[in-house]
Amino acid sequence: MACGRPVVAYSSGGIPGIVVDEETGLLVPTGDVHSLVEGVEYLIMKMKLTGWGRVRERVEKYFCLEKMCEGYMDIIEKIAECLRVIG
């Protein structure tokens, strides 16, 4: 996605929060290799026909270094606040 290309990924863990199905890539059932292969084939054909313009935009908007650091700082601040309340 960071290279502006859609991805095919298993729909598990935090992945559905990163990949928007049918928008920035395809989500397939976890462990389903057949669906994974079909997804890659589908993306190759679709990219030839239409392209996918929003993939890089999503990465830059939500997953740039600045956003990631902000997220970590929020978590650290919440932990510190919990420790102040407990301690």
C-alpha cells in the first residue's frame, strides 16, 4: 500500500483496520489460499482496467510516521495516567 498498490490480505487481527476491502485492496478469509490466489488475479485484472488511485492517499493520511507516533504517544499517556491513578 505504501507503494500505491492495492494488497490482498487475510481478514484477521488488525488487518481489516488497515485494508479497506474493495477500496485499497481485498480481504480474504484467513487461511484460504485459494481465495488469496483469486484475489491477486482479480487485482491484476482490475488494475489493468481501472487502476486504484486512493491506496497511497490512505497510507499517507492514516499510517505516516507522524500519525503512528501520535498513536503511540496517546497510548503512553493513557498508561501513565492509569499508573498515576493506581499508584
